[in-house]
Amino acid sequence: VQLQASGGGLVQAGGSLRLSCASSGRTFTSYHMGWLRQAPGKEREFVAHITPTGLSTNYKDSVRGRFSISRDNAKNTVYLQLNSLKPEDTAVYYCAAASDSRRILIAQPEYWGQGTLVTVSS
């Protein structure tokens, strides 16, 4: 599985961004998908997860209500809508795939792509 994330950028606090992640391969619908992030000097952490069908999602407590994960299985793409951004959301965001949800939730996925940088200015 190859993952290509895009959509990062510089935004003011309170602003919004939409991240996208395109997946290659024919098994996209078999995978739990998620987003992780890594801030400077910090460990990579879980942000959001979505089940293969897209019917269930999970979020890190600090982003719940502000971020929204979704997927389009016809396009092999997963999205992360980031609203009400805060400076502490500044990080490199990684798209991730795993055969079970736990590996996304503990930020140890089987696959991840190159990150996309989100910078939130105060």
C-alpha cells in the first residue's frame, strides 16, 4: 500500500484545512485508515481513525469536534477536515493504513506515507 498525503499549509488560528490521502493498490477497502501527526520534538501521535466501511470513527480527545475524518472508497482516498485550528495543531500529518484499528490508535500502522506539514500561526 502506498499513501500520498497532500493539503497541508500555513493557516491562521481559527482557520481550516482539508488534508487528502490517495492510496494505491486494490485493497484500500480492506484497511482501517487514519491520520497521525508529529510535532517538532515530540513523538508521533494518533489523531483520527476510520473503519474500512467508513461507518465508525475515532478521534484524539483534543481534536474531537474540530477535525473530521472521512473516506471515499471509490476513489481510494481518505480525508481529514481540520477546523478551528490552534497553534498546538502544528505538526507534520501522516496518512496511515492498518489491517486492524488498534495499530492506528497506538500510532503504529503497517503503512504510512510521507507527511504533509500543517502550520498554524497565532
